[in-house]
Amino acid sequence: MKRLLLMVVLLLISDGSYAGEKKTSFGNVKSRSDLIITESKCLIDAAGKSSEVTIEVTEGVGSLQIEIHGNHEDFPIVEDFFRVEKGVIKETLVTPKIPSGADERLVRAAQQFSGAAGQFLGKNRCMCLLNRYASLVVPNNPNVKLSPGTWKLRVKDMGENKHERELRIRTILRTKSVSFARRILPVHFHFSGARGWSAENYLDNQDFQAYLSELKKIFLSANIDLRIDSAYNLNSSTGNAGNKMIIEDNDQLFNLLESGSATYGLKIYLVDELMYGASGISAGIGGPTISSEFKMGGVVATLPDYGHINMFASALAHEMGHYLGLFHIKEYGTVLQDQLSDTNPDDDQGVNIMSAQGSNDPWSTRLFSPQQAQIMARHPLVMSLPSPEVKR
């Protein structure tokens, strides 16, 4: 049971090796004073159900990310996430139960699209993405607030290979309120040689700098400043066709996203072509926070020989939006919409960067909405910086 969600989740490959000089150091996730990181395990039984994992949310915690790391045969999803008081369930944010009164068309579409209709249509949207890994950012809905107290997590394995085993659980709690005034996202570029870009020439390459300028412009609409923390050259024969890096299957994608930099930040892989003609791919909706213990993750974007550089930057920004927790405004060819009030589901011109439709106008910069910016700011990779002091 392998699902492949184009433009949302796929994975790229390399033999695990890369070359290039690290340019700067931006710190490790464990050094962040505003994050509390706990690691635990849950037991999956032969029916694919897990034991309960307890997560204590204290006053002042505004958001959290749950990461579930399994093995190649695992296909995990968050089944339940609820708050209890004295053994009584007081609040449920994720559940497999279909919401009461839900439109039948929505239920069918959600089940077909996500593999888990209840979780997809719930208060805090969650979906079944791919084998090995699952994640949940809370809250990813502007109408949801994370209450302090004792929360319980249950995991389900959606795969066919049912047997008892353990999954690793990592919880990252953000202890300070998120500032929406000034934020920064460290990124790590991994170059395959597409368009002649490399770790050695990207700083002086005018083509790349135009690409980066458009990318930064898009993220500034969400008050997020992109900073390149490092740059590497991919060094792999896997996925290459002649002098091009062409990713042709899911195994190649998995291998790539498990390679590259393991430093804190968002890994970006630039290749010539992806399977099925995809222009970009994310390793999750609310993807993992990279560390030396949890290396899998990142986004992949293509750099064809033809087309406008602004369109390539928009495709990368779209996948980065997924990685930071955003869904499509409306899933292509379905009745499924996001849970935000400031996006337009009928945006067929691709004005918003998370439109599944896209835009054919390279001169019209696609932007994020304020609520989309609010959601991305909650991802642990996005750091809030204090506003500069005003001199009087």
C-alpha cells in the first residue's frame, strides 16, 4: 500500500554522499531556547494500533510538532490526539471519526485523496502521506488553540505488513509565543549541476541570484526572511541520465531525502527532472525538523532548460509552503478546500502560492495569505526574532 501524492509528497535520491563546503553555521535545533524536545517510543500491535503516548503541554506553549519515525515497511498516521482531565476526554483535535453532518461528497473525496477521511476533515487536519514517516503540526487551523494539559497520542499503521514493533516519536513544543513581525528560515541548498549551478558559483551566478530574489520576495509576503546556511554539491550517479539528474522512481526519491545535510534547517534539492513531470515535491505537510538523528526530509524542485526562472522559484516556494504545514487552497479536481478564511478556493489564476492550479504569468508574483503565514510561523524550523529596538 504505497501512496504517492504529487506536488505534496514524494522523495528524491542520491547514494547518500554529497560534496561541497559548508558556508556558515546556523545552530542546532537542540540549542533553541524556545523549543522543548522529547523523544519516546510507542508499540504497534499486530492489528496496526499503538499504545498511548502522553504529551504534557504547559502554560506558554503555543504550538507543537509530532514526528513519527518508522522503518521502510511502516505506513504511520496520527490516529487520535486528545486532551484528558482525570481520565475524561475534554478536547479532541484529531480523530478517525467522520465529523457529524459532513457532506457525503467531502467524505468520499477526503478518503480517496488522503486515505484517512476523519483525520483530514477534523479540526486539526492530518493525512496519510508516505511510508516510514508521519507528522502533525498543532495548530494548523487558525480556529484551533492548543490548550495546556495532558494530551494523548495514538498512532495507526496503514500498511499491509502487520506485526508488533516500535515506532520512534519526537515531540517539539514551542514554549514562547510566535512573533509574526520578524521571522527567519535557514535553508541548505543541494545542487545537482542543473542549469550549471553549484556550491562554488551560486553566490556569483546571476541566474541563481534572480531565482533566489523571486523566492525571497514570495516569503517576505509571510514576513519570513530566507537565509542560506550552507550549500553542497550532490555527488551521485543514481538518478543521473548523462549529465542530468533525473529522478525516475520512488526509491530514488527516498534515498535523496535521507542524504545531504543533517544540519538544522530546510534542505532544498535542485534537480533537472522529476517523475511524472512534477515540478516540485515536499517530504511532508509539516515536514520533519532535520537533525543528526532524524535526517530524512526536505523539498525537491526542478530546473528545466526551458521556462522562466520566476516560475521555477514559485514551484519551490509552493513545496516549501507544504513543508511548513500548508495544504492546497483547493485540491485539484476535488471539492476539498483548506481551512483558512482568507484564501480563495476559486483562485484559478494562481494568485496565492498554494493554489494547486498554478500560474502561467512569470511576472505576477504569487504570495502567501496572512493566515498561511501564521501557520508557517509555528513550524519549528521558522525562528521568531526579536524586533529591533527603536532608538528615541
